[in-house]
Amino acid sequence: MQYLGGKHRQSRHIAGVLELAGGGAYWEPFLGGGSVAAALARTEAFDTMYLSDLHVDLVMMWQALLDGWLPPEHVSKDEYAALKLADPSAERGFVGFACSFAAKWFRGYARGINGNYAAVGARGLAKKVVPLQAVANVTVTNRGYTDVTPAPGDVLYLDPPYAGVTGYNEGISALGTFDSPAFWAWAQAHAENGVRVFVSE
């Protein structure tokens, strides 16, 4: 599934770095499209993974996928429009990104002669879910990065909205704006406390 700011192309490289850090639990509070988490799960370096995101629909989608839910492979323009106004759900989380122009949250129904966006997104997620389901302890929760509690020795991977570019929160008023200076101070504090912190920026 395409995701704004996703790390599909870099995921194996990033996972290789995180794998070498090893030990403890793995924390990823900006889960998004899940590319890095899935790539890291394939390495079997961690048996406990705490994954989270502030986006309610996105978290519901990941929770449902881990429980065996299969996203739709066909989504019409009318279904897309209805889901945009619907209550949060796993399907809404999937359609809002996978079936939108440039993978921006409900920024317009994606269409093209070269492919079925829903089917491509569903197949991509299926490949990511399998290795995550094989992890002994994996949880996906709806919380912000400041609410995670890694311990010294744990690995914390952070892929925040980048300063000065289109934000993940654009068009999602409930998420507000992202405070980059506060984020960096928080990450530094964890690093100084013995958490092995890695940031994509």
C-alpha cells in the first residue's frame, strides 16, 4: 500500500541497521505503511514489537490485518466518497490511503488505466502482514510518540513527519500540526537514557 512518506524502497536497508542493534524490545510509534516493521520482522531480530500511530483508522486497519482481515480489492468512486464521511474503521483506513491520489489521506479518488489501486494496496499489505504475524509478541496501538515507554536497551525507530514538507497530518485536523523541535528534544532524552534511538529524517 502506498503511504505518504513511506519507506518501502529503503525498508530493507533500515531494517538491516536496526537488526544489528538487536536486543530488548522494538518500538515504532510512527507505523504508517508498516514497511520498516515488516522488513524488520523478516529478520527475526526481535520477538517483541510495539507498533503504534496516532491515526485511528490506520491503526484499526493494522489491527484487523493482524487478525486476518482482508482489505477489498475493488473500491468504486461512490464507495470511496461514502467512506470519506464514515466513522473510523479498518476499511476506511485502507481506502483513505491506498485508493487516494498520491497516497494522501482522502485527497481524491485514484484512477488510472494501468492498475487497480485497491488490488495493488491489498497485495502489498498481504506481504507485510505475514512476517508480522510470525512475531511472538506484536501489538499495534493508537497513541502518539510521547506515550510510548521504551526501556534502556530497547530499540526505538522514529520516522516522523519531516520539517518543511507536506505533513502526514495534512487534512486530518484531529492530528494537529507536528512540533519538530519538541520531537527532537524528546528523542534526545530517550537516547541519553540508554534507549537505542534511530531516526529517519
